[in-house]
Amino acid sequence: MAGEKKDLSRRDFLNQSSKAAAGVVAGMVASGSLLEAAAFHRVETGLRFGLVTYQWGRDWDLPTLLRNCQKAKALGVELRTQHAHNVDPHLNARQRYEVKLRFENSPVELLGLGTNWAFHYADPDRLRREIDGAKDAIRLSRDVGGSGVKVKPNGLPDGVPVEQTVEQIGTALNDLGRFGADHGQEIRVEVHGSKTQQLPMMKQIFDVADHPNVTVCWNSNAEDLDGQGLRHNFDLVKDRFGKTAHVREFNVGDYPYQELIDLFVEMGYDGWVLMEARTEPMDRVVALAEQRALFGQMVEKARRSVKAG
């Protein structure tokens, strides 16, 4: 009986907190402070907004990147390797520690590394080099304080049975999943590549890649809408989502981002939605802050919809 009273009391507290939160958020939106509202949404829903440094962060050194992300309140980053921030496997132990310290002294969280390592190649020597390169990235991400590494399939080679390539990719990912787990790093497989970015194909790969440390990184491709549509394709892989998902500019093109955010909120996704931009705005920091504001609006709308049932 005491336990029931405790549970009821907790539910009452959560209900009251939810109502208070809605009032605060509504005030923020009404006053035009969308960035502050978005920060509040992060607590409310578990969804957080950040940046993939591909394109908009490509030529920012690390101090500039951290400063700009803080200004835009994009407080999580996936660092693309071979970019101006220079977080690559050639760094020695001291340099890796310095990178880690920079993030520890910043409000910006290092989510991990974005790499181009892929495992569809028919040449076994190339495949081994790709796996070894991914393992180097896993070590680097651990050393600099990240929590995972993004890899990808990049298509299906001609002249090789699809089932064979799917098995090969899945087996390589399981190898990396075990290695990543030993190093405290999540393996994030970007939905990418000709044919492999189709969600039914990604589902086939993940039927083989069944290690729990191998996760799907949603990538907001046009192919997400194929077949039975976004919700169906989302549901094919949502149980394997990792800590990060990629989006493009919310106000460019016709991808149904509101529906996507609705699905994330509906499932209770507790991760980072990362802007992987394609445009070339005059001021990328302002543009990033604008995207974060749009994110906040969509999260709030999704939260209201889910609450209404």
C-alpha cells in the first residue's frame, strides 16, 4: 500500500511538472525566444540538437568549432575526420588528451567521429583495410572522449550476389561492434549508399549485424519515403537506433521533417538529432541557430500531438 501511495505521488508530481513545463515553453515561444524553448524541449523529450561538422564546420579549427557551436546552442558534435579541426588518427597521446580537455572545458559534447569506412568492397584486402581503419577511429574516439564512431555501407558491388554482400557487411559490423564495446564506443551505421540506403536493405544488413553495440544512424534520405512510406520504413529499424541521427536543413526541400520528429518523440527517442547541412549560407553560425530554433518548434508541436493522443 505504501508503494502504491509512493507511485501515485510520483505520478502527481510528474503531471504537475508536465503542466508547469508546458506553461514555461509556451511563454518562451510566445516571447520569441525559440532557442531557449528548444533547450527546454531537450529536457522534456530527450531529443537534443547538434551538428555534423561536414560542410558547415569543415573549415573551423577546434577552438572556432566549439565557440560557434556554443553560440548557436548546438551542444553536441560529430566530428568528421579529415576536416580543419584536425581530429584524426595521426594525433599522438598528448594531442588526443588536449582534444579531450577542450571538450571537457566546453558545454559542447563530443559525440564521436564521422568516418567514411565502409564494408561492401568485394576485394578482401580493401575490406580488411576498411575494418582496420574503423578500429583506428574507435581508438581515437575513445582517447578524445567520444562515445561512438559513424561508419556506413556505400552500395552493392556489381557481379556479387546481394545476399553475399549483406552477409559480409553484417559480419564486419559485428566484428566492429565487439571491438567498439571493448573500447566503450557505439558503432553507428549511417543509412547510406546506392541501394543500401533503402530501409528494407538496411533491415537485412541489421538482421545479420545483430551485435547490440551496432546501431542505425538515421540519415534523412529521399528513399525513406519509398514503398509503404516513412512510418513503415522508420519502424523497420527504430529498435536499433543509436545515439545519433542525421538531418538536413529543416526548411529546404520537401522531406517531411515534422513527421520524422513526431516519430522520434512518439517512440521516446533519447538521442541527438544532428544537422548535416548542404547549403552555403553567408553566416553559418546564424544559420545553425536558425535550424536549432526550427527544431525546437517541431519538437514542441510533436510533444503536443503525442500528449493529445
